[in-house]
Amino acid sequence: MKNIIDEATLAQAIDLLRSGQVIAIPTETVYGLAADAENELAVRKIFAVKGRPADHPLIVHLAKDVPLEGWAEDVPQVAHKLAEAFWPGPLTMILRRGPKAAPAVTGGLATIGLRVPSHPVAQQLLKSFGGGLAAPSANRFGRVSPTTAGHVQSELSEAIPLILDGGPCNVGIESTIVDLSSDYIAILRPGVITAEQIEQVIGMPLVAASASAPRVSGSLESHYAPAAGVEIHNAETAMARAMKLEMLGKKVGVIGHYELLYSIPVESMMSQTIMPLPIDMTPQGFARDLYATLRIGDANKCDVVIVVPPPEEGIGVAIADRLRKSAAPRE
Ligand code: TXA
Ligand code: MG
């Protein structure tokens, strides 16, 4: 993570944002495509650049210690507790919206997603900018979120005037989204801040999110999808499946423990028909590196990537969520 950007680049970023442009910014989770949240035309540009349907609401990013007045209304006590515990950090709270955000931000919903990111460059920018920045992940709609400036460059450089480079993101998957806008508190999108951590702070159990309730674009079935097909396996079935696919003429990437990568047959390794895609297997490391590793599979023209993920507990819940969406049938 690069800690700071120079004054000239910061000034350029602020000028662009003030004049209604869209720029890419680093956050600790993934890179975002940011615009002035109070400028309707600027926010609409985000949807155009991303190719995202206009009824998918955006998260508004705020500087540390900015009051929520104007952005949200009827803010419940638990929201303050959660902010105290997890902001700045990878938590988005859905609250009742105030008048400040441009209508396009929330796509007509009565609620708004707010987050205070911890990345020093994001904070530096938000503090100088003074207002809120609406920002979805800086990828084209449905694709894998970018975790380096280079990822954004390869996908969107023609469409935006500036990409702020804050180094590789150290969380690597999108923020946990918790809905505090109704009587029942629910997680709409799991992340590295886990349900257990949230329950501990609010002192009550969360309810299961209903699929029909608020709109979370990441809750569409196919999402976070690389060009390669993704298959989730366990350690016992993974290599047999890889070899089956190889026999069918496919190029296969494998993400999993070293034991598994070492079991790739030498001939397959030499011919690169089955290739190891090494990754840190701690839940935190896996989350941090997952999207970048899927992109390496794409860069190597893998037809299919076989993944043996860490157990589905703690951060593993968010990893399983993203992998299921990457693996979901497309169109
Ligand atoms: O970590 C993150 O949250 C990253 C970085 C850039 O901050 N942002 C991100 O944005 O993942 P995006 O647009 O890719 O995903 C935001 C999610 C969407 O699924 C959207 O539907 C949901 O937040 N969302 C935003 N406002 C909402 C609202 N008022 N009610 C329900 N869901 C909302
Ligand atoms: Mg996204």
C-alpha cells in the first residue's frame, strides 16, 4: 500500500472531482471509481463508465470524523457503535438517506450506503475534497474487482482521466455491508469484518438477509467473474477434475494449498495445461490475493480455474460468497 500521493497529483484529483469528472482511487478493499456524490451528472458518469444499470445504488465514502448529518437520517445508536468499532475500515452501513447525496447515488431508494475507508490515500483525498465520494468498485459491471492500479489501467484507462496509485489493496475483497435501515439488522454482503464481530459490537444476533430486500448488485447470481470459468472443489476431488478438463483440451489453473499444487503431474506442468496459481492460504491472505490471482489465470488464458478455498468460517464466509458468484452460470 502506498501511503500518500504528492501534492500536485492530489491537486489534480481534486480539480477533476470538483469539475464533475470520474477518477479511480485506492481503498483498503478494492479500487473505486469515484465522483462527487452531490453532483448528479458526475454520478451518472460512473454508471456510464462501468456499464452498470442505473438502479444499482452506490456507496458514499466519507473522511474520518465527518458528521453523518445530511447524508443519513434517524441514525440508530448501533450505527454509532459500529462506526466507533470499525471506521475507518471495510464496513458499509445502510442507513436512511438524507438530502445530501444526488438522486443517482441511491437509484431511488430511501436508504444510503456509507463507508469511511481506511486507506491513507483515500483519506488524504476525502479530507482535501471535503465532501462525499460515490464510488463503486472500478471494474466493468459483473467482472472481478481491481486490487491494483494496474488492474484499473488495463480495464478502464481510456474511460477516465486519472488513476491514483495507492499500491495493492491489503483487504482485497469488498466491504462488509450491514443494513441498519430497518428494525432487523442484517448483513447484505459478507466481508472481512465478520458477522460474529458485528454481533459482538451490537450485542444482538443478526437476521438472515432476505434475497428480495434491498438491492445489492453483488447479490446477482453471476458477479465477480473472471474470463475463465471458476469451479469450487475440495482437496480430494480437485486434481482429478483438473486432469479430466485437461483431457478435454482445456487449459486449467489451480488455486489451493501447496500440497495440491505439488500434486499437479509434471507433464501437465511442463506443457502448462495445468498450471499452479499460488496463493496465501490464510483466510486473510486468500481474501487479499483472490482477485489478483484470478486475473493471473486470465492473463495465462486459463479456460477454467479450479479453486480449493479455506474453510467457510470467519473471513472464509466472504471468500465462499465471492467464489460462488464467480462460479455461477453466466447469462
Ligand atoms: O469495499 C467496497 O465496498 C468497495 C470500495 C470501492 O469501497 N465498493 C464497492 O462498491 O464494492 P460496489 O458498487 O461494487 O458495491 C456496492 C454494493 C452494491 O452491491 C450495492 O447494491 C450496495 O452496495 N448498496 C449500495 N447502496 C445500497 C443501499 N442503499 N441499499 C442496499 N444496498 C446498497
Ligand atoms: Mg462491485
